[in-house]
Amino acid sequence: MEFPRVEFKVLGPLEAVSGGRVLPLGGPKQRTLLAALLLNVNTTVSGDRLCDAVWGATPPASAQANVRSYAAALRRVLNPDAGEDRLSLGHGGYQLRARPDEVDLHRFEELVERGRSALAGGAHPAAAGHFREALDLWRGGAFEGVAHHDALHIEVARLDEARLAVFEDYAEARLALGDSREMVGPLREQVARYPLRESLWGKLMTAQYRCHRPGDALQSYALARTALRDELGLEPGAELRRLHRAVLGGDPALLGTAPAPATIPAPAPPDRPAGTWRSVCQLPSDPADFVGRDEVLTRAAALLRPAATAPGAPPPVPGSPCAVPVVILTGLPGVGKTTLATRLAHLLRKSFPDGQLFLHLGGARRAPGAVLADLLLGLGVAGASIPESTVDRAALFRSLLSGRKVVVLLDDAQDEAQIRPLLPGTPGCAALVTSRARLAGLAAAHLIDVAPFDAGESEALLRRIAGGRRLAAEPEATERVLAGCAGLPLALRVIGARLASRPHWRVGRLADRLADEQGRLAELTVGDLAVRTCVATSYRSLTPDAARAFRAIGTLPAPEFPGWALAALLDSGDTDDTIDVLLDANLVQVVGVDDQGQPRYRMHDLLHVYATERALAEEPRPWRRAALARVLTGWLCRVRAAGDQLVRGGTDDRAGDLVGRLEGERTSLVTAVEFAAGSGYGTHAADLAAALEDICHLRNWWDEWDRVARAALDCARADGDLVAAAVAQGSLARALAARGRVDDALTRFTTAIDQLDELGEAHHAARLRIHRSFAIADRGMAGLAHDDAAAAAAVMGRLGDEHGRVLALRSLGFALLCQQRAAEAITTLEPALETAERLGRPLALADVLQALAVAEIGHGRLGRAARRLPRALTLFRTVRHRPGEAYALLTLGRLYNELGPDRASRALGPLGEAAEIFAELGEHRGAAFASYWLGRTHTALGDADRGRRHLTEALAGFRSLRMPFWADRAERETGGSARVGTPPGRPS
């Protein structure tokens, strides 16, 4: 079978891409399952092997069931069209089918094979091209981000080794082509990563020698020898020693057959000013309480150390890897850039023995000439010998450093123009810069983002300053303190210093103070350390437009926001330039991009507190309220559009997947509703809660539904809006019923309906009667359910609400089924079906088709039921209504069961899939029905023990849900064999 093309990418973060869209692959364990299937693509993999891949040696008791659930979720993603079977379940296990060109690993292996064939035949250009194309397929480490257990760990190690071997083959081909100069930089990067791999050192030495840089080649040998002796206690191997001797002897064979580039003569050293060079260290003291940052230190040191080579080599090609390296540490205020740079410079002192210069630029626009004067004075140049012009001062500075090994640390730089004249000009030196701005305009500089601490680093720093015993004595308070500091090292240092200076304070006292967001920044001050002062420096440097945008973000209830929200806050159609200023200043970060390429941003928690302070102090209240009203209106428009797309099914090619986009905004949406409810935006809160109701129902957002409904209810009560309060009460009742809490739901339904009846709100009351009817019909209250649905149908008909009448008739049909009146249910549901067809409402149509199928099974019209169920199942999947899909599968399994013993085996597939969905959703009613029909099916197939186990589970479920009819049925059937083909006439 031909499948729509899917690109499976494993050479980096695991991805599946179809039609230019990255498919949602689910959580960590589901992604590990897919990784295991991709490693065995087009081969059947047993459930036990998949359990080993996902959980290793300690799988949980539910491992096999979980594997089925993960596989079912992947099937829905990879098999978007009915009838496709890209991921299938057979007798031996699971099989993922893919063409060779759909998996980047297979493409990589094919290109490597071609490259090695070309290399063996001396076709070096073709070999280099194939190897380069193969290496370009890599986007990171193999299966990056996927949890590794033994089997996958071994495969990842194999692939990493294969990648490195291909790079070596690529280097061999390029060197044979005479591209020695171009390969020095990439080879340097690889030996920095793999310092014990002698073959890489050998190729680097060869490339350096062919660039007429024997000194660099000998230095590389010395570095390789040091690494091998320090790490392994070994001397270099025979081949590397032979190469070393060849370099020392100037062996012409090392030049290879390709023409070598012409030697560039070294310039004569400039005249030096009077005085003798003296080594100087101007660095601040190495911080004794430094923690973490291992990865950044390693990376930055690797970028800077290659500059510290012996003088006398030819000058570098501008912009080449051997030019003076510049590393820029950038990050938000207080993230610890200066501390990190100071530690790094101290670690590099042996690599730069001639000097370590330090200059604090203070973020201000100091004239480069004045800065250079300070540097020259620090190097011992007499004041009378310092030239007047900035250009001459820069030239003198560079001439002093020529031939020396010096690192220059420029702290808190403002922009590129400020630091260009301060950079050394010759190999052997390096520059390390810290800046709150990103300084992306500095050519050939390496930009490294310094992130806030993770939880472990935060705790380590606080323990080192405040004392581990003290924190261990109050673990819960310590967690709250760490949360209040949000990983910002400056905040952690302030808090640690305050605790250390107040040994009588309990940690909980400070945690309570930090919990007050309005006073948090005041608590983060000690001596000359203050988070507010640090952030204020960045804020004051902003343009007026960017400063207002910063304040506007402070009005938002949460620090993370979609890009459109800033445009709404500022009432502007174009905020790209403004957000770019905030990004460049590290005051916001991009944290994601949606399917339409629109970014999401985040402001650090403590910056957000400061932004809120500035908004309250500088923006008038009417402006703040109008800005927030525009954001809430924007949310409302997006929720309504997504709800319409969901209910009607499908997606708009221009608008994209609105529902999927909203999935990523769940937390922000709930926060917005709760904020609106508590901040005097009652209409917005009520409208958002109403618009979210169907989405929460269809997408199983149970927790979000509960929170939104409660917020809307509290707001309406506070505002004295009786209608809104009753509507919110009804929404909360629906949410409770969906989670199986029918008694609580019934109480709230009744209160809300009575209130709406008193207020004359017939339409709202009818809608809640429909939902109450459906919630209680099979809970022993079929009579009340019948009356509710009949009354609602009459009101909807009188008001001309055809869609509402369809829903009412569907609930009425369900109530009739619960009263064992299948023929009347069919009579009721058939006109509802005609109306639903005419209205073009997929969800309503699917609901009616499903109910009709149940009624027809109960009435013995199995053929008609068999024709309706596939269509209902397709419609439920179209609108992505997982509970509806599961109930349709359940009814399909029941249908096979009712068709007799010879067809009962076909029921196991849909019943098993329904059980997986119900388990995934936490839908206890559906799970009980799945167990019931699985029990009957296994019993009919002769497996009485398995059937009894399922029926026992069903009995427990029905009893806990207070479903007496079904509990009685399950109890009777656990005592004897269930007969197939005896329809109870009840809905399932």
C-alpha cells in the first residue's frame, strides 16, 4: 500500500514530518516506542522488546497495556486516513512500515556507501560530496531527547561512532583535494570533542603542515600527547609518532599530491614603546562559591584556547578559525555572566601566561579612546606616551599584544562599536566579552547564551552560601525560596547572603516574604547587590517604544505569551521591531513557534515582576485595562474560531490547525480566564468560559474545564449576575459529570436549572436539561432523564434552535434506551438524524448515528447498525472527539458479539482499542463497559477465566459509578457463562 510521505528523522531530535508539518509524537515514552520501531522499521517487534526499550529492566505491571495505548496514539498520527496501516499490530507484535527514502538514517547509510566506493576509486570530489551530504543530515545527537535504555543506548553509540568515521573519511577526501586550509577549523572542533582519537589528530597535523604551519602541527601533537597521557596513561600510537617525526624532519611526502597554497610571509614585528613587557593579571578574584556551568565553560574554553599557540606562525586569513577568537557571553540581567567570565578567565591563565586584562565597561557608552587609555596605562605605558587619537591608541594596544598570549575580558559591553577597537589583532590572543545585548553584529564572534540555573545548580549555590544543614532542616521552605528566585544567580546570591547574615532567621520566614510578588524585588536586596537595580539598568537603556512594550508585558497575568498578545496590548499591527529590541536586550526569549510560524515568548519571572512594577508606576489605569481587554478579546476570538473548527471538523488551510494551536495554550488560557474573573473583567470571563466549554468537553481538558467553570462561577457571584452564575454552575456540573462525579453534578445541575427557570431563561435551562438527562439516564434515573430531554426538545423546537433540538432528541433516545424502549428510541432518533444531516454538524451527526446504532442493536436490526457505525466512527475521528471514538468502537465490538460466536473473535480488536482510549482518558464509565463486553466476548470464545476477570472488573466499575442495571447484569454473568446474542436493550 502507498502511504502519504512521512519523513522520519532520527539523526538529531526525533521528528516525523508530513506535508511540511511536524507531527505530534506524544510524550517521552511514546517517542521512545517510536524510536524502537524505527530502528526495526519494516520488521515486526514484539511487545516484550518494546517494553524493554521503553522501561529497560524494570517495566511496570501495566507495561503491555501502556505499549498498546502508545501504539494506538501513534497510529492515529501516522495513519490519518481510514484504511492506512503504516503502523500495524499483528500476531507477532508491532510493525512500522516506511520506504528507505523516508528515514534519514537509511539515507545517511546509502550516501556513506556511495562516498566510500568513490573514495576507494580515487574519485575524491564525488566522495567529498556524498560524505558532506550525509553529515548534513545530522541535526544533533542520534535520537536526541529520547530516553535511552540498553538497546537504544547501544544503537546511539554505534551511530555516533559512524558519524565520526564518516567525518574522518570526509576529511581524507578534502585533504586529497588540497583543501587543507578549509579543513583546519572543522578538524580543530572535532579534536576538541574527541581528544583521545589519534586519527583525528593525525589529519589535523597533516592539514596544518600542508598550510605551511609546522609549528601548529607540532603543537597539536603536544596537545594530543598530553590528552592521552593525562586520560589514559599512554603515549601516542606508532602512526601518530611517525607523523610527528615526519613534521620535525620536513618530510616532503606530507605535502601530498595536491598543490600547496603559497606561503604567506610573516610581517615584521612593530616597534614597541619604551619599557619592558611585564605579565599582568587584572582579573577580579576567582569566585569561591562558583557552581555549575560545566557545559558553557567547556565550550567557551575550547573556542578560546586554540588562540594560545606559539608565535611565529603565518598570519591568519581574516575570519578563519585561526584568527583571534572572540567569545561573547550574553544573557538576561543577573544571570551571572561576569561571574562565569571571571571563572573562565582564571581557568585559562596557563593558556595565556603573558597577561589577563579586565575592563568593566559598565554597560555605558564610554568612548573607546578613554577605555584604551585605561588599558594602556594598565600595561605600563606612561601617560605621556599614550597617543591622542583613538586609532593610534588602538594600534599601540594591538602592537603591545603582538606575539604575546593575552586574554582580554571586556565586561558588560553595550554594543559592537564600543568593543571593536578593544580587540587584539594577532594570533595567540583572545577576547572574552559579557553583554546583556546579543551583539550579533560582531563578525566571526561566538555568541553563547547563558541561561538561568536549573534546579540542581540553584540549590547547590544556595547551599554553598547559606549552609546545607540549614536548608535541609526546612526542605519545603527551601523549595519555595528557590522557586521565588527562579534560577537567577543574582537573586540566589542575595537570598543566600541574607540568610547567612541572619542565622536566627528561619528559611520559611524568607519564603513567606518572597511569596508576595509585589514585595519580592524589595526582598532581593542586600548590601550593593539588588535584582531591581540590575534589571533597571537594562530597562533604562530601552527605546521609548520598547520600554512601553516591556511595561505592557508586565500587565499580563503570566510571563509567557503568544506573539499576537503584544500586538493586542500595544494596539499595533506591527510589533516586530519592538520585540526584536527586547530580544536583543535579553529581556524576553523565544520559547516556541506554532504551526503557522508565529513565535511564543517568555519573560523571566523576576523581570516580569519588575515589568509589572513599572506598568503600575508609569501607565495610567485606563490604558492598562484597555490593553488587557484587547488581549482577552483576542483570546475569545481564537477560542471561538477553534471551537467552530473542532465542532465542524477539518482544518482551514489558511488558518491552520486552530485546535492544535490552542492545545499549546491551555495553561495560558486558564490563567487568562482566572485573571479576568478576579480582575473585574466579568463579561470576558463568562464569554471565555462559555466558548471553552465545548472544547474542554471534546478535547478532554477535565482539569482546565473545572478551573475555568469555577472561576466564572465565583466571578458571576461576586458581580451579582444571577444568569451568568447559573450558566457557570451548569458548566461545572457538566465537567463533574464527565469525570464520573454524577452525584455532585446532579446537585449543581438542579440548582442551576431551578435558578434559570425562576429567571425565565428557558433556552439556558433547556440546554442544561439536555446535559443532565444524558448524565443520569443510566444511573437509575431514566424517568427524570426522559422528562428532562422531552421538555428540552419542546423548548428548542419552540425557540427554533434546530441544533439544540437534535441534542435534546439524542438525549431523549438515550433515556428511552435506558428504559428498554428501543423501538421508541429509533422513532425518536431518526428525525434527529435527518436534521443533523441537513445542518452539517459532524459531532451532532456522529452522536445520533452512534445512539441509533445502539438502539438498532437492542431492537435486533443488526445490519442497519453495522452500516451506521463506521460512519459515526469516522465523524468522531474527524472532530477528534476521543470519548465518542471509543464509544463507537465499543458499540462495534458489541455488534460483533451480538452477531454470534462465529463473529465474536472480531470484537476483540475494537473492544481492546476502546479500552485503551478509556484508560488513557480516565473515563471510568467507558472502561467498565469495555470490561463488560470483553468479558462476554472471551466467555463466548471459550476462555471462561479471562471472561470472568473482565466481568469482575466491570462489576466493580458499575458499582462505584452507581449503575444498578449494569451492575446486576455483570454480577449475574460472573456466576455463569454469558450467552452471546441476548441484547439487553440498553445503551453502551
